[in-house]
Amino acid sequence: MHTSLAFAAPLVGLIAAVIAMIFFYAVNASATEDTLLSWTCRWKAVPMSQRPQFGTLCKESYAGLYLSILLIPVEALVLAVAGWQMKVERYTTAYASARKGTPTGT
């Protein structure tokens, strides 16, 4: 059960990261709908002494976008390691059970 959860968690994370990126680029391609990124970056040149400072919000939106892009290869790597762990555990279990069942000696 541990191995299945260790494989399922990064799989869900990878799927969520890919869906988030698809959603962002699908909405960002629209010329009629604004995203948080496009809206805050449009107003970043307006000087503000109080919140919201649109320049800061624009930078934070870009940071969120870059971090979600970075998350995809990280989740893929974790998924690959979890798959390798699952393969090694299955091999170890099969080897241990085969060793118990074979006679030793002459």
C-alpha cells in the first residue's frame, strides 16, 4: 500500500500541474478575458502608495507562473523515482519469495 501511495501522490501532482499550465495558457490566449497576470501587469505603471501595488502583484503573478512551470519536471522526476521504487520492491519481493521456495545445497 505504501508503494501505491508513493506512486499515486506524484501522479496526481503531475496531472494537477499540467492541468494548471493548460488552463493558464488557454485563458491567457483569450483577447477578451483578463487573467490576474494580464490585469495586474496592465496597471503596474500606475503609482500607488497603498495596496494593491500592481507592480508587486504583477511580479508575484509571474513568480507563480514560473514556479508552476518548474513544478512539472520536478513532479515528473518524483514520479519516475516512485516508479523505480515500485519496480525494485516488486523485484525484491519476488526474489525473496523465490529464494525461500528453492532448495539450497545438493
